[in-house]
Amino acid sequence: MTKKPEKPGSASIRVLKTRIKKKSGLKESSRRWLQRHINDPYVQRSKADGYRSRAAYKLIEIDDKHHLLKPGMKVIDLGAAPGGWCQVAAARTKSTADKPHVIGIDYLEMDAVPGAPVLLMDFLDPQAPQKLAEALGGDPDIVLSDMAAPTT
């Protein structure tokens, strides 16, 4: 069975259900979560489209509806890891390594996103606003955040 792309340019992916073996040393609730995650169509699509997380599609959907991100806009992404929103923001603002328009900030390490440098620090740090403004070359036009409180 093949799932057709929902939007132009999105990759066509093959939808196959994956089962997690019961003897893998996981609790039943963890096994069920992992099975749901692996079989999630947005997780599969994010891998096929090259996004770091399924959350990229949230920002794409919001921006398609409200047209928030425009080329040249200065964007801050609070809680940037793993980088899905930075990827989308960098692409939509035409941010480049030479002239970045998107700056991420997170206390979790993450791989670099082309066109979106990331500051490794807590956004609640008193020095964070100044460092973000310096890295961005001025005040942001929009601040994005998809953070959630740590649960473990």
C-alpha cells in the first residue's frame, strides 16, 4: 500500500506497520508508545522529507495558513532542539550561513542547521536576550517556540 503525498513536493512514502517485539526489555506502555511513534505518518514523512522532527509540519501548517514567515525576517526559535522549526524558518526566510535570519537557542545540544546558528544556553539566562540580539543583528521580527516542560 502506498500513501500519496498530501501536498505538492512532499515525498511519497510506503506505509507499513512496524511491530515492536514484547521481549525487548521495555515496559508495555513504552513499547506501545514506541510502536505508535514509529508508525506515525508524520514521523515517517519527516524522515522522507529530511526534517529533524514531525514538529516541522506544525510550523509549515501554521505558516501556510497565516503567512507569518517572509524572506528576510529575523526569527528566534526558543527551545530549538532538535531543529525542525529552525529548518522550516531558515528555508522560508531564505536564511543563509553568510547572512543568518534565524537564530535558535536551547540548553540541549543539537546538530547545526544550515542558515540557523544555535546558541547553547538557557533562554532564561539574563544574558540570553543580549546574545540573541547580537547574533541576529538586531531585534527579532517574530519569536517562535514549541517548548514543553521536561517530564523526566
